Amino acid sequence: MSLTARLSNLFSQDSSSGDSNQSRRNGYAKPEYDIDGARQIKRQKTMEEPAVEDIDLELKRPPYLHSMLAGGIGGTTGDILMHSLDTVKTRQQGDPHFPPKYSSLSDSYVKIFRQEGIRRGLYGGFTAAMLGSFPGTVVFFGAYEYCKRHMLDGGVAPSIAYLASGFIADLVASVVYVPSEVLKTRLQLQGRYNNPFFNSGYNYKSTWDAAKTIARTEGFGALYSGYKATIVRDLPFSALQFAFYEQERRLAQSWTGKQEIGLGFEVLTAVSAGGIAGVMTCPLDVVKTRTQTQITPNNHTKHSQTAVLEKVAKGQKSTATGQKRALHSGPRTVPHTTPTIDTSSVITGLKLIYKSEGVPGLFRGVGPRFVWTSVQSGTMLVLYQYLLKQMEKSSSDEGSGVI
């Protein structure tokens, strides 16, 4: 090879090397990609590494059955642990006396425990609660996961997907749990049978007796009394709870830089999400409690056409038309000074409670509700994540033949 050719090749290599270095400094190295595919992948990952909050956290999606079982067990466990506090909340919200007999959280808890005991006092309505807790939570988590995954796959923003999925899931589950909620709430307010310490207007011997009595005297539809108030409370609560929870977990994952955020953050995100949502929806919970624990006109009898005609014959004005179920500030069988509120509208009920009792009336039981929703949500969601991991591990062991 001639000297001229050798010099030409030398300068050509130097020029290629310089161009390659310049391209590398500019973040572009096409010749290097053509030569080394592995380095191309490495460079793409280095330059286009997404932030933790942008990672699709739904890549490892558990089977629906796992989600439903984990959610059902977690939710039921939380309800078992916090039932006594839920009873205190119900007493404070449904107390017909003004000023109320049950004031602070600690005073109410001690008073119910000393006067009525645990089984029929603090844990009144426990059987009814359990009848709806597990199946209701199973249905909820199944619907939630289904809606969330389809919305995310459809390109819906995560925050909207979480909010809407919680809303829809609770609407589906409400058909299952509302009857048990009615029984639970009335039995909690009543306390022990023939309760000499608190006259709520109800006196059922047991859960079965309550169901039979309600169906016989008020009709089967009464088991769904307060259905509108219940879903008006629970739909925004579930939507807010899971929206807060999912977003807080994403922030925790961004903070820690990994998908597994650890037990501390798991507890913190679950507890705070439930507590904040519980406080925000407390006024709706007050209306719901009073709707389900009220005493209907005519001593629990339905407003049938016969009853209306009898009233007309006696010259009395019928109150049945346009009103399915009255809402009172307290049962009419108990003397009290709280103004009577008659309405079937949740919004009107909120306005009238505010007008007659002020902001404290709207936030009756907010202390117990905050503690209850915090601990219940914390227990449910932490157990949910733990059980999902255990189920996934068990499935992996079985798939690999490990016994």
C-alpha cells in the first residue's frame, strides 16, 4: 500500500472516531448502535429511564380471585377489630337526645361498656355485620380491579381510574351489604335486648328476629331503607379512599425508588387514606345512620293504600304521598328537644341538620369515624397487599414444583 493511501486511511479513521465521540457527547451515536446492540439498549435505558411515578404499576397484576380473597379477608378482619368503635359512632350519630347522651369517644366507649357490656353493647349487631362484610368486600375488590385495569388499559389517567373504579365498585357491592348494614346499625343503636340504659325505639331479640320483624312490619324493602343515603355516603368514601391510597403509594414508590415500599409506608398510606376520606364524608354518614335507625310513622307499618284511605276518611292529611321513608333527628318514641326532620332527600337532610344542630350536628361521631376508618382501612389494605404477595409466592412455588 502506498504512503498516500496509508495517510488517507489514517485521517479517515481519526475523522470517524471524532465524529463518534462528538455524537456520543451529543447523546447520539448511530455508528455505535450499528456495531453494538447491547450498548444501544444500555444507552437507551440510561437516557430514557422513566421516573418511578411513571412506571406502569399494573404490570404484575394478580389474578382476580387472589384480589377478591385478599380483599375479603382484609376487609372482614378490619371490621372485626373495629366493630366496637363503629358502635360508638352509631350511638353518637343516632342519639336522639339533645344535648346528646354520648359525647366524647372515650366517655361513650366506657359508658356503653359499663352499662351494656361487650356482646350486646359494644358488639351489638356483630353477626349482622359479618353477614355482609366478607361477601360485600369480595364483590367490591373484584369490581374495583376489573374497572381499574380496563380503564388504565383504555388510556384513562390513573387518578381518574382509581376514583371512578372505587365509585363503581361500591355501587356494585352495595346491593350485597346494605341489608346487613341496616340490621347492624339498628342493633348497634338498640344495644342489649330490653335495654334500660338507652331507648332507641327498637328492641330486637337477635339478628334473625330483627330481619323477620322488619320484613313483617315494614316490608322486605325496609331492609334497603336508607339505600340512597348509604350509597351517597359510601360511593364518595370508597372513591376518595382508593384515589388517596393509590396516589400515596405512587408517591411512596417515587420516594423510595422501588416498587416495594415497606411496611411503614404501607401502613401510613392505608391509614391516612381511610382517615381523610372518613372525615370528609362524615356528614353523609350522619344522614345515613339516622335514615336507617329512624322510627317510621304508624309504628313501623308501611304506607299502604288502605292506610291512606283510612286517614282520608278520618279527615287526616296523608304524609305517605311522595315520601317513602321519613328522616328524623331521633326516634319519635323518645322524648327529646331536637327538632323533628322529615325528608327523603339527603341534601335536604343535610341542610336541615345544619339548620337545627349546626356544624356539630353534621359532624357527630367524627372522632370515632376517623379512628374507625383509619384503622379499618389500614388493616384491610395492609393485609390485602400482604396476602397478595403470599398468594403469588405460593403460586410460584407450586409452578416450580417446590413443596
